[in-house]
Amino acid sequence: MKSFIYRDATIAFVTAAAQTCLLIEKCSEHERNEWREQMLRLLPVLYLRTRLLEEAERMMEDDEPQRFVTEEDYNYALIGMRDMLGQDDAYLDIFVDQGVYTDEIRTAYISEGLADIYQELKDMAAAFQTGQEPVMNDAVVACREAFDAHWGLKLLSVLRALHEISDSSYQ
């Protein structure tokens, strides 16, 4: 039987994660509308690929996998998207506290949500590039756990915000 990291669902997830990271990193190389449309197509795939991951156990005893994304990496992604999106970056979102919806509406930012998601995905992808199976396994498991805990909801909020600012015409 194939190891968890070499199963089709895991490879499809890692591929979608890598594509998302690349699109975020290279946002300045795209026109705003083109980038937004690519995100609107890619984020649902990423969500689905993450949901389709099979359950797996961690292989190492460390609590958390190694982090690879530096503050500079995070800020580069954040500022690049913020600059490109301009006034379209901000949107209104319902505050969620420990999984409980409240009546509090707050201003959220597409760039910040995507930068947070980027950090999780890029850390996992960088761990995957080590070629060390226990490191790769635990990075995917941790990324899925983080998806369940916080970045899955961020992805859906960002997707909604991107949809609201997109052209309604078919591409």
C-alpha cells in the first residue's frame, strides 16, 4: 500500500497548494482582473483537494513541523497583494470566535487572509521538498489540521470577497 504522502489525493493537494503559492508570490506579474479570476478558479480546487485528504497520523514526536516562511516572505506576499488589490482589498466579514459566529462585523482584508493561507501552504510545500518522508507526512497532516482550525474558513471568506469584486461576465 502506498504511503500517505504518495497517494493520489495527497499529491493533488500538494499540487494545488504549490499552484496557489506561486500565484500569490507572482501576483505583481499579473493584471488585477486576471489574477483575481485565477484565484477564483484555484481556491475552490484547493478547498476540495484539502477536504479530500485522507486521515493520517503524525510520524514524528515533535509537536509542530518546522516553519520555513519568514516574516519577510509573509510580508512580501501580503504587500504584493495589498498593492495590487488597492481599495478592493478590504471587505466586511462576520467575526468568528472559536467556531462560534457572533453579530460582530469587522473589516477584513483579502491580502491578509491569503497571506495567512500562503504561510500554511508554503511551510507544508517547503517541508515536502526536503524529501524526508516523516517530515513530509507531518507537514501535510499539520496543514490539514490548520485548515480545519482556521484557514479553511479564511479561504471561504476570501473566496466570497473575491467573488463580490469580480466581473459578473463569463470568462
